[in-house]
Amino acid sequence: MSTPMMIAVYFTIWWIVLFAVLPFGVRSQHEDGEIPEGTDPGAPVAPLLLKKAVATTLVSAVVFAGLYVFVEYMG
């Protein structure tokens, strides 16, 4: 697998995992009971995006490593 292909595959895996991780631990303003005027009640209170980006990177690295091993040694 070439380097540009590895980057493209990792980037794709990262985005897929990000969308899977985003909903974890999110509380809406409605659930929290405090809705500032002019905001949507379904808006997240604290989305913790940095924490989720780090988790996404780690999970993506594991998934990519497994895929890489499979393609290089099993395929």
C-alpha cells in the first residue's frame, strides 16, 4: 500500500469513527434544564470535541493498523 493511499484510508477511517464517537456523553440543553434564550433546546451543553478528537485518533489508529496488517500480510 502506497503512502498516499495509507493517508487517504486513515483519513476516511478517522471521519467514520468521528461520526460514531460524537454522540457519546452529550447532554442537550433540554436534558440539562438550562436553555439560554435564542438557542435550540437540542444543542449540546458541552460537546467535549477535543477529547472526542483524541479518542477518534486512537481508535482510528487501531482500526487502521488492523486493516494494514490484513492487507499487507493476509491479502
